[in-house]
Amino acid sequence: MDYKIDGKDILLKQSDFALDDTLDCGQAFRWEKISENAYQGAFLNKPLVISCENGNDIFRLHNTTESDLLTVWKEYFDLDTDYGEIKRRFSEDETLSKACAYAGGIRILKQDSWEALSSFIISQNNNIPRIKGIIGRLCEHYEGYPSAEQMRDETVDSLGYLRSGFRAKYLVDAISKVLSGEIDFSAVRSLPLDDARSALMKIKGVGPKVADCALLFGFYRLDAFPKDVWVKRVMAQWYPNGLPECTKGLEGIAQQYLFHYIRRRGALV
DNA sequence: TTCCAGGCGTATC
DNA sequence: GATACGCATGGA
């Protein structure tokens, strides 16, 4: 990792990284674009403004210490993973090659398990602007993304201000099962993919898709492959016999390139 | 007005 | 196991 301290900021040189591609591709819901080249957001309750300095590979992490870079942001932005190598692997496949070329700056964010799980519970049968609205109201209420512990006394009625519709009862069930220990995140981390998915699906409102999103984005299980309406279209049109061999073990990363591509383009051409 | 959105629970067969 | 339908809300 190549970086230097610049006053109160850190300057980071990082290839295969673009803010629009990574922070506005539907994997995280509370990064806000505050100018042409800058986003404001947070991991847990540690806020960050990050901007791109040269329109390319130099990034400024504003008001950040070297310690925060090394203990928080390096991991969150997955800076130890070589996405260039992954894209070369995927480029054996014609459709994936186009998707990687279209948004080559996508990285999988290593998000907090509870935030990812609860965010994707909210995401079901919903659209991204409205998901961001609900999560924005939640974070405004708690002055940051609340832990399950902080939400322990919430009920369907008390969550009414979120206007999350039928999903409120699913959040309440998730809070309850996480706090009771029925869902144990450290156990989920050590389980094989199918067992981890089944464990999360004990929560009402968590089916295969939400579970796979939580596993991919909140537990960094790169072999989890969430199939939403968009990815189902991709699969039907381009991969009727399943994903190509070159994605093996990294199906989740392939999913994110394909998801972003078909959503932005409307179709794969 | 109707349709749809990073789905899932339930009923029914 | 598969298929059909309802679900809260709000933007298009």
C-alpha cells in the first residue's frame, strides 16, 4: 500500500479503485456524493470524507490518521486485494470482461456484519433511493448506524418513523435473534457457505438473497452470489448453464461487476 | 392510474 | 419443490 501523510490528510495511491464505482454501486447505502470527486460516509461510527485528487488513482482521506488508515480503512476498502489480477481472471469470459471494463474501479467493501444484514433486510422489494432514505432516517435518529444492542427496545411501532413498511417486523426479529445469541456472528463466520446462509435465514425476512448479500458484504464471503431481479436477468440471458469457471471462489465479486453493469446499462451488449 | 423496486412469508398443490 | 399472491412505501 502506497500512501503519505499530507497535513491532516492521508494521500493514498491505489489502482483498480474508483469512488463512483465502489461507493455508489448498491453494496453500501450511506455514502453520499458531496462533490464531483468526493464522498462522505462512515464505517461503523467512524466518519470519512474521501476524494479523488487526479481523476485517477490518487485519493485523499480527509482528517485521517495513519493509524485509522492501517487499522480501519485499509481493511474496509479491501486494499490488500489485487483486483487487477481478479479482473484479468474474469476477462476470460466475454460478458464479464465487458462488465469489468465498464466499472473497473469496483471493490467489495468489508462492511460491518450487523449493518450489512440489517441494511439488506431493508433492501428487499425496495429501490435504492428509498433504501438510502430509510437508512438515512435510522442513522439520523441514532446519530450513526445503531448496533443491535442499541436497538434492543425497538418495536414495529417505535420504528414507524423509518417508513420501512412491512420490513420493520423483520428488523425487530433480527434484533431479537442477534441479542439472544440465536444468531451468532462469530459462529456464522466459521461455517461453510450453505450452513452460514441457513443460519442467517432463521431470521424472519431473511431469505437466500438477503442472506447472501449479508455474507458477501458483511462477512466478506466472496463465494456468496446474491441473485436479485437484475442478476436473475443476467443469468437468464448470458449464463443459462451457470457462471463460468473463472469465477470460482469469487462469485460474489463477479456478481457485483455484473449487477452494476446491467443496472447502469439497462442491458448487456 | 398502474407498475416496479438488490424478496420473502404463506397458502396451496 | 414449485408456483401464486400479498405486502408498505414512494418514485416513475
